[in-house]
Amino acid sequence: MIRVQGEFYSGYKSGETPRFAIIEGRRIAVTEVIRRTRALDPRTGKIRDVYRCRLADGQVIEIIEEL
């Protein structure tokens, strides 16, 4: 599994929408958020936002943001 770091747009709330993904040192623009869901991590009990995104290079990935 490759670790993906997300850069989020910050409006009046905290990070709201992923704008870029950083994969293996490459910063790639998010062109579309396909789906956003909230999930409870059973190991930690924390709620996470899970974004399924299409990137500028055509990849479809998931970015998980801990709330």
C-alpha cells in the first residue's frame, strides 16, 4: 500500500475538500471528488472522512482525513 498525503482547502471550517494528493513526493491535483463518506475506525474509535478522488493524471485514490 502506498501512503498518500492530502492537501485540503480550508474555508471557515477546518480542511474541507482535498485539492492535492502527495504520492511518493509528487504533488498531483485532485480534479474530482467522486465520493465522501464518514467512517468509524474500529481500531481507534475515531471518526474519519474518506474521500474517493480522481487525480489530474487519471488515478482514482482514497484520501482518509482524521477528524
